[in-house]
Amino acid sequence: MKMGEVAKVADAPQVKIDVLNADNSEHSLSANLKFLRHGELRDYTAAPTTIGILPVLGTFANSDYYRELASYATFTAGSLTLKLRIGNHSVFPLKNCKFEFRVVPQDVPHLIVPESDYPDKPKRTVGYSENLPFFETLDKQVIRLRKKGSQATGYARLDTILSGDEFVTEEFMIQLFEPCKFELEVKVLAEQLSPPFIKRIAFTVDGEHIAVNENTLVHDFPVKDEEELEE
């Protein structure tokens, strides 16, 4: 290799992409999930919430608790929780950086859910104040979804990644509905990347279909709400 060719290779953009767990450790590319199935669930009933012997005003049993628990457990038990680590190993910064990711092939049944869209944990009791509107400040680095037909693409802007720096994305989950094999296609775009950097990461997902009812949901997929944590 000639001297000019060596310099040209050194100056070429170099991007590294890793898949992480929620705690930033390396994620396994194989997983065993649980795919829950249930029939119609009954209403939840409970004694009024009290402080000592006095009832807590404005608080009542959440009749949809079992249904909400089933939805929440189905989501969490059947999903992969991921982050992406994007490293710039180039000798120059990557400016106006953006990343995108999607599941391929697109006919694999799935849902991409950013952390900001995770479902709330179900509660056995609810209060009137919880129905008040909530406003949040939008962060441009938060993962958002762009949908075209049945295909969803997650994306976020990262601004500039300096040479030698890494960026760890917001957490997101991919909900699956049956054992499958798929690839997570990650694309990094920046002023210095032409064409964009693309990496495909192969996953193998095994699992079992489990029938649940109110009792097995509460026993096998418990969710501690604030009141239970205080006890």
C-alpha cells in the first residue's frame, strides 16, 4: 500500500455501533422471551384506601387493574430492552449527526417503543388528580418514531460526536409476538458520512406462549405500585 493510500484510509470515517442493555452492559444477540395470552379478565375490586381508619378521599379501586396488568406484563415479558452505543473512531468530528434504526425484514411482527412512550405501571387504586393533563419538555435527542405503512423507524439527532467520543442512546424496547430471527438495521448520518454508515445486527429470539389469568398475572408478573412499596 502506498503512502497516499495509507493517509486516505486513516482519514476515512470510522464508526462503531454496539448494542447495550439498560445498564450499558453488552447485550446478548439471543434472547428467551415470554409471549402471554389471556381471555376476558374480570374487574378488579378492593376495599377503600385508608389512613388508619379514615378513607382517603378521591381515591378508588382501579376496576381495569387486571386488564392493565395483563397489557403491561405482555409488553415487558415479550420485549427486548436495548440501547445503542455509537462511537466515532475517525480523526475528525461527525457533525449534524443523526441515527436511525428499524427491524428487518419488516414482516416480522413487532413494535418499537421509545423509553418516553413506555406504558405506565398499573396501579390498584387511582385518584382524580391522575387524570390531569401532563406536559413534558421535548428533547431533540429523545428517540422518536417515523411510520410509513407498517414499517416504523426510530430516529434521533445527536448534533456532533467528537473524534474518539461515544454516544449512548436513550433506552428503547422492541416488542415481539412470537419466536423469530430478525436484524436491527442501524444507520448513522452526518456531514462527513457519504454514504451513511449502515450496520445490521442479527438477533435470535426464542420463547414460549403462556396462558395467564388474574391469579397467575398477580403471582408471576407482580408490579409494585407506590402504595405497596410504602408498606
